[in-house]
Amino acid sequence: MALKTGHWLPHSTLRRVTLLVIVLATVIILLTNIGLDYVRHVFPQSVTSFSASCQAEVTAPPIVLVDAVFPVKIQVLRGNIKYIPRSNATVRFSPGNTAHVQTVTLYYGVGTTNLTISKAGVLQLSVTVETTGDHAPTETCQASVRIKAAHLSDREVGYRLIRKGTLEGDALEWSAGFVLVEGPVTVPKSATLVVDPGVFTLLHSGASINVLGKAAIGAPAGQPVVFTVHPNESGERSPWGGLQFGRNSLGALHNTWLTQGGASADQHSRFATSNAGVVLSVEEGAEVDFSGGGVVDNAGPGVRGTRCTIKLKNMTISRCRNGGYVQQATVTMENVYVIEISRNHVASSQPIGDGFAFNQPQQSSADKALSRISNSVFTGGGGVGIAISGTSLNLESTIVEDFSKACVSTSGRVNTVTIHNSIMRSCSVGLRAKDDGKQNVHVTNSVMVQNEVGVWYGDRDAPTSESGTFILKNSVAMENSAKNLRVFSGGLEQPDTDIGARNVKLTCFFVSRGSAVETSRTTFSIKPSASCQQPKIHLAHSGCDFAMDLLPSKCLLSDYTPQGKRTHIQLQRLDLCRDCCKNASSLEFEDNYGPLSMRNIRDMKRATIYTGKPNEGCGVTFSTDLYQHIDSDCIVQKVHVKSAYSDVTHYQGESHLRELKVHYLDRVMHTNLTAKSFGVIVDFSHIPDRSSSALIKSSMSCPYSQRNTPLSAFVTEFLPNIGIYTRMTVKLAELAHPNNFHKYVAFLYIGNCMKSKHSDFVNMDTNNYVLIDNDRCLVPDRVGDGDIPAGYRYRLTRLYEILFTNQHVCQVPDDMITRLKEMNAVSSQAPSLGTQFRKEVESHPAMAPLVLKEDPEIYEELDGRVSILVSEYNAICEGANTDRFDSSLRKVYKTSPITESYLVDGRDYILAKFVDGTVAYLKVVGGEMREDVDGYVVNGGLAELVAYHLDRLLGMGRVAVAAARRLRLDETVPINGVINEKWEVLEDFDGKKDTLGRYLTDAEAKTTSRSIQWIARHLQKSQHEVYHSLDVVVVGKVKSQKENVELHPQVREFFKHSADFVNLENVGVTRQMLRDLANIFVFDFLIHNPSRKKLATSELRFVTDGNDKAFWPDVSIKACDAILKCPALLQPEGTRASTEKHDACPKICPNTDVIPSDQFVNCRFTVQTFSTLKRFNVGKGYDRLLSSKLRQSLMNETIDIDSFKSYFGKANLYEGLGARFFRLTQHMKKCMVRFGNGIFI
């Protein structure tokens, strides 16, 4: 038996259903054919449409006059669009011009616009709402409504003419259709004006409605009622006067729209007369209840009231000159949208733009009137969002944003303003509270975000009120560009605390500290899974309860994007108090510090600075308790503060910035010699004690100080049990001394510290030196080498003597030496100490401008002293062993696997990258001769290698690290491609899995590059070897290299003793630059390199690169005086030797037997080079000692240098070096006879 599904109907029922379907179909066909022109008021004018995630509603009048302006409201009822700050709606008519599409901006899902229809008929108004930007996922809402456009002559609609004058009888009852008001009309006291739902009221220009009795307009659930201007015969529209409620009148407006009003608006004042240009005016004693609809697109202000009661609910005020202005009135606003104020097409080009202004100039404490705003939105205006002057007001669950002045501004003498659960965003000032009386402002569970200033209390010129209060509780001010909290007291700006501002009370008030990691204890965080939803704010404080309901917005940040990198903002608590702060065991501080104050100032001393000038300098030191916030914890700690200003070019000059720099240098060097410290810009409002503040100000009065600006200071933690230690001397190194003596001395030497005998301190608990009183550290050489008393000079020279006497330097900790070696090598991956030091300074933006401005040359001088220390350590403690000089880097060059390699077209080297990331050049060794291949000299690797060893023996440290290697070209050595000298890829071999050995084996078939073929010709393979190999000299890539550096002409004059240090300093040439140049000239002479015409730098100093032409084989003499006495770098361009010819000895130098000569003769040298040469100048064979040391050093290489007989010229390598050494010492003696110690830089 088969089963049946569905419903079974008896035949009689079936016949009735069929008949009903036929009748309905007939009606639909008839209605479709005849149109809807004859159907009156049968379709709703608030039509809702929604999808699964989004629901929208569009509201419009059912019947409009052709060419008359009418309002349309668009509202999103459900979906993400409802909660985001901005979205777009497109409006189209059908049938009609589909190409004409109007765009309407929605604010938190609500927007309005004014439209006109130029042709009679029934049209469908369609609206599509979409998300904009990245505020929310893509979402679309659609809704539509039908509107009939008709002429006044349309009988189906009909219209009624209302003449000007007093209304009476049936003239007080306006039924559905068109109502035309030709002039001013009055509703008398005993009468009631009744306007039915759906009425479309047209008013002539200047027409107005003055209600002295009552008015009942529209119905709560009825069709929209519209009051708009009637266009004249030419289509022009001039504003109508407005709707005015006289004294003691009553008004009830429901779903009513007032548009195109404000005829008498004075465009140059806020309110010229009592009713000037106001669209809805309410006078004394009147009560008006306005629910639904709105006041939109008017020339004048939207609402005005005086000593009256106004209730606004579920309505919109937009595109008026002002939203509203009331005086001594009680106003209730619920779910009111005040948007796009002063942004209309009718008003003047000089907008005022306040959202809503409340004024109560004569309120007494007995007045009980309280206005209220709740669940509303104020957005977009040229003035203040909500301006409160003397009025008591409750503001709750409201968004105020995007006003060019303040979001909310309060002032008054006895009023109370309460703000709860609200957002003030994207204004010049979020909340502006003026301290001008007994005003009480209470802010709870609110957010001031993305303004210039979050909260501003008080005024620069106003006295402090004795009885007003300003309370911020459980609230947040964050992401405000200038300042989160600005407080003025007594005309002075106070720090971001209630310290010194008696009326400001902070309880659980938090501000943004900046970007933070997710582990911050107190954060604002955005839920990544729900775009623009309620953010999660974690305060980590049990006594704080931030429970904010952000409706109608779930977006706290207006520019939040779900794909953005920022998901967390660190917050810090500002309510600083003595009782809630805890003592810190050690100083905690970061540059983005929280609010701080200094209390209990003690041990204050003025600095005594004597620099031999009328205004010696000024300064102050004191101890204090420092209060601040770190990660929302209030902490207090004992600190010592110093600020000192003087002439730092004087040897007795002091600077607290040097104290700060020493701390930064200690951090970079990992020596842990200084106490925890920081630099800070302190305005005097951080010091609440006025007498202390005044005394500090008077102590800082001198030409060198930052007068009339905030004070910069050095703050260091208080160290107990510290004592002065005995004077630092060479003998002390041999006696009992603190544990970290050698590290301490090495730091003082590198830091060029001119410490007095009372400036060395020791921690008695640990028996370790502690760096304190460092205001004469990091003294630049122009001061230390200048004309200073011998006692002061000895403070510096003794450090050299202590370190380098009796092998004391060998006791410097190994880890310190290792780091210094890595930083000193010009081809290591570690930046130089001077570079790291400067970057550390730059990483503290508050202090960096001041620190960098003071003694800018110290960073390169620091590197110079590191180079000396490292070279002396190698000579004294390591036997001048180059393998130990650059041990880690040379080990990489000799043994480390190669992960990438590139052949370089036109060059004799291979660019290689080692497994640790180091990059170097593999310069192929190709026999006895250097050749010219396509204009480039190949086979210069051996010269580079010898130059490196000689550089290290001389202690200069300006040549890239080099090491010889027999490179076995097995399957582990890849080839990644061929590049040119600019590192541009010519051939990319990635993915081909080729090796360097296989490529070179068949190079003639694979490439036309002559240089690559030259490399291939020097492949080696013995009978028993499987793979080829290459002899290479690995030369490190110079870090941060800058080539073709030009010298100032004054440099030439200096080296011939025609200019002094002052001349060079005036043109930006430092002493360290001159030292480097002097060493380069000596070095080029010793390696016989006449070809150097251009200079290069590595980071902060000159570097001696490009030594592949050294020891040129055409040398027929052992020494070329011209290279030393007349360096090519210092010669005019036309007289320089030709590098193309590789001239063995340029003929550009005069007879220099007599010094000085009328022409140029170089007579400048460094003290360090002189000392190093003196070390080799011992005994009868002193000219051979240096050569012997060089031979011994080269024996550590895998390549036998002695086997290359002809490579280094016609003279033997070591004999030529010995001869040049002898000539150098003789020339230095001649220079000294003429200039004495003036030859030394």
C-alpha cells in the first residue's frame, strides 16, 4: 500500500480556495495596470528591510510637493553598521535617473538628507547602507519606500491655504495633504493647533507659526509631518521663519520635521535677537515635548529656549547653524542625534557650530533645575559639542566627537555637572572644565580618547577656586596626541597628577602610556574576533571598577581597524598619593615615564663652578623622594638629582649631561659601574614645594642654563654605604684595591674621565668601584689636549700610565676585551662602541637633542681610545699575535662553512656569506704577478693580507680583517649567481643547485667574463684530491662604509703647520679625523701605496681600505719619500699621481731636506704611532725588528708569503719595510727639531 504525503482537501473546500486565488490575482492585475496614483495613503512611510545580519529603516513623508524640499531619515536597527562611527548610504529613485546617486553619511547607524522630486508621480526611494573603511566586516543593509510627488493642483491630494494672521475655527485643524502658509500666523492662548499625521506644510519665505496657546502636531505612531519652504514660481527657496512657542504655551510634536527654516538668521553672531533665525523657539514658562522627527537643514540654529522646559526624544538635529542654545531652561534629551552642525547647504559660510549650549548665568545654590542628556550622539561641528555654562546637567551614555573645539566644555559658579558612561573623542579637547567658582564636575566610567588634550582643567589666567571640585573616577584618557591630562592651578600648569591642584581629585583614573606588549598588567585591548566591539579593559587594580557600556557605539577608537598591528595599549594610573605608593628597592624608570613629582627635597647644594669667566656657571644638587607610576603602580624611591651648566669648553666645566652620557656608555659596555639613572625634563610644576622650587630656580640662573624653559636634570638612585676611595695612581695598581679596579680604570680611560682625587667611590658592601660624580667624564680632546694646568692633564694621562704600565691592562676582564675587539674591527658585525653609544643616546628621545648637541665629537674619539686599548692589549698581553687580535673573526674566515657565494664580474674576488652571517670577499691568489683585466688590477689579495698584519702590528686598527685560506670546493660550497661590482644580479642560480667548484671547472663554456675565467685558471687539484681548491685571502666587508669622502682645504694647511686645531674645528674637522689621516699617511708610506686618492669611512672614522695596490712590483727603490711627505690625498687634483700607471714614486714632492720647505711637507703624527714605532726602535737592528715581527706574524697564515719572490717589488719585502721604517723615523726627527712636540696630534 503506497503512502501519501501532503494535505487532502475535500472538493467543496478546494473550490472555495480556487475562487479566492482567482479574485486576489484579478485585484493585483488591476492595481498593477492602473498604477497607484489613485490610492491615497495606503503604503507605510517607515519601511524596514533586513538581511540575516543587518536591518535598516528608511523614513520619508508619504506625499511631497514637486520641487519642494523634504527630509529622509535612514537608520540601521541591527548589525555592525549600527555601532560604528561612520558608514555610507546610497539613495536612488526608481523610476528616475539611475545615474544620479546621492550618498548620505550615517553616524552610528543614523543619517538624514533632504531631497526634491522634480516630476509628479509615484517613485520608489531605495537605500543601500554599507560599511566604509575597515571599521567592520563587509555588511550591507537595504530598505525602500514609495513616495508620491504631486502638484498643488492634484485633487486627489488637495491643499489648504492658510492666510497670515490669527488662526481660529477650522483654520486650527490641518488635515492630511498640502497646507500652504502664506505669512506669519498666530495660535491664540485659548486655542489649540492640531496638525494631522502625514500633512506636508509649505511656508512662504518669512512665514512663521507663533503658538501662544497649544499645538498638537502629528501622532506617536503616525506618518511624518513636514514643515518646509514653498518654492516660488522660479523655483527659488528662501527660508521660512520658524515655529515659536510663546510664554506659558504648550507643544507636543510627534514625528515632525522642521526644515529650510531660519529666515532672520544673523550670520555674524550667535543669537542676534530673542528669535533670530531659530527654527524651534521656546519662551519663558512654555513646555515643549518633541518626540520623533527632527530639525534638519536650516539656515539658523535648531532649537532655542529661555526659562522653559524642553523634552527631546528619538529625534535628529543636523546641518543647522547650531544644534541648540538654551538659557535658564530645563532640557531633557534622550536618544537624540546632533550631527553635522553648521555643515548645511543653506547657512552662511561662517559657521558657529556648537552642538548644544546650556547657559545659566544667575543660578543660585537653591536652584534645583537639572538638565539631562542620555543615550545620544553629538558629532561633527565647528565649535563645542556640549557647552555648559552655569547649568546643572547629567550627561550619560552619550558620544561627543569630532568638534573643532572641545567635545564638552563646563564652567559656572554653583552648578554641578555629572558625566557618566560617555565618550569624548576626536576634538581639540575632550573635556574642558574651567575653574571659575564652586562648580562641581564628576566624571565616572568615561573615556576621553584621540583628542589633542584629553582633559583640561583650569586656566592660565584664572585664579584657583577655593571650593570647586573636579573628580575623575574609573575613567580613561588615552591616545590623546598632546596630553592626556592638563591641569592649571594658580595660573601655572601642573603635572599630570592632583599634586598642586587642590580641586582635582583622581580615583582610578588611567591614561595611555604608549604601545605595550600583551603582557602589560594594565591594558586596553581590542577583541580580535569581534570587529569594533566592546573593548576589553584590564586595570589590574582591585579597587577600580571600569564597567563601561559604550552603546550606541561599540568602537572606543574611531580609527580602529581589525587588521591593524595595534591590539593593546598600556595604561597607567594617575591618582598619585602618599598612602598608596610603595617604596621601590631600586630605581625604576623609562623614557616614556609616567607622571612624577619630587617631594621632601633635602641636602640641596648650589654648584660652585669656576671657569675663569664672569659668569662661571650654575647648578644645583639635591636629594628627594621621587613619586611616579610604572605600569600603573605608584612607587616612591630615594634619588639624587643634579643639574649643572657651564662653559664645557673649559677644563673646569661641568655638565650633568656628561653624568647621563656615562650611564648610557656603561649600559652599552655592560660594565655595571653606574647606579640606575635617567635624564628627565622637569618643569617646576613637578616640585610642589614652592620654596624648594624657588630656590632651585634661583640656583639655575646663569647664561648657560635653560632659563625660561623646563629644567633638564640627571636623576640617579640613592646608594647607601658609599665611601670615597684613595686617589687613583699607578702605585695603587700594585697595592690592595677594590675588586673591579682594572675594569674601572679601563672604563675611565675609554671615557676620558678627568676625575679629581675626591671623585672615586667604592660600595663598602661589595668592595667595588661605583661611578659617581662623572660631570668631567667624556671630556672632548679639544679640552683635554688644550692649554690646561698640568694637574688637570695628569688626571687623564695617569689613566694611560696605570693601564699600560707593568702589564696592568692584562688584568682587564676577558669579556670586556672580547667585546671591545669585536666593536673595534672595521669588518665585524658588531657596531663600534661610538656607534652603539650614539644609538643609545638617540633611543632616549626626551634627552637626545640636548645630549647630542653637547660635544658631538666624543663618539669618534671614544672609538679611537678603544683602538688604542685593544692594540696595546694585543702587543703587551698577546705578543702581537694577529690571530688573537681578531681571533673570532679570523676563525670564521679560516674555517667557517660558506652558505652563499657570488662571482663578481670584472673582479678577482668571490662575495661570500658564512654560516654566522658574516660577509667577506674571497680574493683569489694568482701567482707572482698582478694583472690588469678590463681596467681592474687582479691578484691583489696578498698585498691586502700583508697590509692587515702590518696595520695590527702598528696598532692602527683601520684595515679590514684578513686571513688566508685554502678553500676546498666540495659539494658544500654553493654558487648563487653572478653579480657586478654594485651587487646587481646579472645571473641568478638559485634553484639550480650548482656548486662553485663545478661552475668554475667549466667556466670558459659558461661565461665570457675575463675576470671569472682568470679565477678559474687558478683552480688547484693534486693527484689524490677529489675536489678542486682555491688559495684565497678572505678580506672582511667594511661595515657602514662611505666612499669618496672629500677633505676640507684647511686639512692640507694643518699638516704643513699653516693652520691649527681651532681652524680645523671651525670647519667641522675633529682631532680624531686628523689622527686617522696622519696614520693613513704613515701607513701608505710603509706599504708603499702611492695610489690612494680617495678616502672612505667606516661608521665614525676613516678606514684604510683598498690596499691591493700596495707593495707594487715596479718599485725600484726601497723608500719613496713623496708618499710620506706629500700624500696624494692632500695634493691639488692636477698634481696627483696617475693610478693608471701605478707610478712607483710620484715626482710631486719638493726637496725636503730642509724643513720647513716653501712648498708642502707633511709634519704631523699621532702620539700613539710615535710610541709604537719607539717600541720597535730598540738596539742596533731596530730597522729590522719591525720586519722580523711582520715575518713572524705572516707565518701563521696558510699561504707562504716568502715564496712569492717577485710579488712585492724588486726589493725584498722585509728589507723594503725596514728601509721605510728608518726613513720614517728620520723624517719625524727632522720635524721635531723644527716644531717640537707640535708635530703630535
